[in-house]
Amino acid sequence: MTVPAERIRVVNGAPVRPGGSFVLYWMHAHRRVRWNQALERAVELARQLALPLRIVESITCDEPWASDRHHAFVLSGMAENRRRLEGRPVAYHPLVESEPGQIAAGLRALAALAAVVVTDDFPGEPAGDSDALGRGLELRVEAVDAATVFPFRLSGREFVTAYLFRRQLQRHLAPWLARRPRADPLARIDLPPAPSLPRALARRWPEIAGPLLESPAPLLARLPIDHQVRPTGQGGSAAAEARMAAFLAAGLARYTEERDEPDLDGTSGLSPWLHHGHLSAEELVAGVLDGEGWTPQRLADKVTGARAGWWGLSPAGEAFLDQVITWRELGFGWAAYRPDHRELSSLPAWAQATHRRHAADPRPWRPTRATLEQAGSHDPLWNAAQRQLLRDGTIHNRLRMLWGKKILEWSGSAEEARETLFALNDRWALDGRDPNSASGLLWCLGRNDRAWGPERPIFGTVRYMSSENAARTHQLKGYLARYDS
């Protein structure tokens, strides 16, 4: 076994089906053909069983907040995967659902012909219920974590602070930095050719033609999804890899000084591709480590939980890895072990208590959600952040925190604020519905943080932020001009 057992979760107790015609890999979260340990596991099983490999990549129409924006980003990735799999020893089927239930029925029909099913393990959203599929099948179904550097089910629980999770990583992460996936799981692989699908199956679940994936506007127009959220950005692994290469070559060295400055746009900007599975977090981390000639001998012997000093890297490298691993994967633990990870009940007791104490505080302004969605506040900086979300599908990392805090200030309750945060973010953000995104929104309400004084109206002891403070401490002139009305 080349894929670590800690990354493989057996979904059901069924055995490999004797006489199955192929190994089926259902790709719905790790949407790439490089640095993908779910694909690597599917190849491994196909070689062991001497069977062909079929890859089905799907997108459903009834997933939360399905829209032209999210669909177009995924379809770009499907087009890229089709190109990269041409001439490779696999059969690739991109399936786009046009009415609810199509994909689930198609997967069950294909699984009836398979020997074993491999799929993506991804906590919480996005769509793709591996467990529901596994419960209804009488053959082995394995879900593989290719989303995180430190396997997200290995901790066994969520961590209430980044400091505690960082201590866990400093104790146990080192071996996982060396256990990298194969960059190309299909390189030098000889598998039997996949037979044609039965005619009835091919007619009922036809794969999407290449031209429609490359130029998907006609396809999007006939899907029952939100057409008001227009496409933005270029999805797919090629775009992700180009952005990563540019950041590692020129942006990383300036990361510490520029990441918090909206005018300079010093963040990596990689979260949309990480969320959609077009880029591997392991490949990104490897790029940082290899770029500095890092070796495991540089790791500090002492576990402190400190943000800096453990890796033995440059300050910029350590700061970036703390975001990519500590903060990102902290959210994956919450999504995996707390069914309420998107709810107020996931906040620490002190935060829940302070929200209750201040529930009746007068609010300075009570806009409707529609007013906020269209960037109609009286705060120019908040409006600029919201316009960036509407136009680009993202908000500068520093300003997303302020954006969330102002929504709390303008909402009638913490629960109303939570609902608005998720509604705006998940509808418009290219990294919406992600565990890391959810953690960032709940952080605005007190999760993974501590109580702060002095106690204030509305906020209580939740960390306070204001546009006035941001204007004093950050460079904003260019940002405000860029996202002016």
C-alpha cells in the first residue's frame, strides 16, 4: 500500500465484489489528477485487481448555493482534467447534473458494475455524500483524504484554539512532511483498457462533450442553478499551478510585510483552487519547503505551540505555512468532528455568554440583507470589501475579518449575523462552503479566539474591529479606488 492507511476510511463493511468489471473512482472534492492520493489509491486497487479504472467527476445542481460562478469554476477544472487524461490508461466521465438525483442514480448504476469504489473524503460541504453512497452499495467503498497535510481524522477531535492545534502538529506532523503523494499517480502505469459502458447507461448518463466544458455558457444556462451569481476567475489545475508558481517565486518573500495590506495584495490568492480541489495543499507545502532547501533536521526539538521558530524556515515561509496548515486544517477538524461546526453552538462558552448578555443592546444601524448584499452600507471600506466579493469571488484576508465584524455590529442578534455571514459568503465566495471558510466566519463571532476587553456594546468581549482603525493602520487608497462604485 502506497497511500497511508491513516488517509483511508472504509465507508461500509462490504467486501470487494468478485467479478466486478472495473475500479470506480468518484471524484467530487479532490478535482485534480496530480498530487491526489484518492486517485493514487484507485490506481493501486486497479493494479492489485488487474482491472480497468474509471474516473467519474461530477457536479450536482442541488448542492447549497449552486450558481453559474461555482459551476463555471468546476467545469473549467473538468475541461483541464479531460485534457490531462487524454491518452492515459483510464476512462474519464465528466457528469453534470441537470435535475436533482441524477448523479446519485448514475453512480449507483455504475457501482453495480464495479469491483470497488474509491471516493474523496472531505468534511462538511461541498456536495458529495460518500457515506450515503456507501450505505446503499454491496461492495467496498473507500473514502480517501487528499485535502490536508496532516490527515484530518487523525487528531480524533476538534481543537478550540490554533495554539493547541499547533502543539499537536509540532508533535506529530514531521513524518507526514516526508510521506508525499506521487506527483503523477498514472505515470508508468499499465492498466487494462476500460470496456465501453452498456448502451442504456451511456444514453441515460451521457458525459459532457469537450466543447461544452471549454465554453460552458450554454450548459450553465439550462441548469436549475442561481444565474445571478456570474462566473469569475479561472478554475482548473493549470490556473492553480500558475498562480502557485508566481507566488512562490515572487510573492512569498514579501508575505510577512505585505499580506495584511489590501493595496499590495500580498496574499497567495490560492484558496479558491484549494477549496475546489484543483490544487493540493501537500504540493503547495512541498513547494515552500523545497524552495528553501528545507530538511527535517531543521525542525526545533521543543514543542511550544509558537507560531514561529519550529520550522527552521524564513519568517515569511513560517508565517505562510502557519496559515496553510495550522489555520486551514484547524477548520477541517471542526468540520469532521462537530456536526454543528457552522452553528453558534460551536462557539466557546464565553462567546455564547457574551452574545446572550448583549442580545438586547441597541444597534446603530439595521440594514436588510439585500442592502448589505449590494454593498449599500454607509461604510466605504465595508462596501469595497463587499464589491470585491461580488466581482472577484473573494475578499482580501485582512478585510474579510473586518467585513464579518461589521455584520455582527449591524445585525439584530449573533444568530442573525451568523446567517448573513454564511449566506453572503457561501453564495458569492469562490471558497465558500469550505471548512476553512466556515472557521473564518465563526472566528468573527469568537470561535478559536479568546475574550477581549474592555467589554463593549453588541460585541461584549468578542474581539472588536473598526473601519477607522483599519484606515489608520493599513494602506487602503488603491484598494478603495479599485472597488469604488
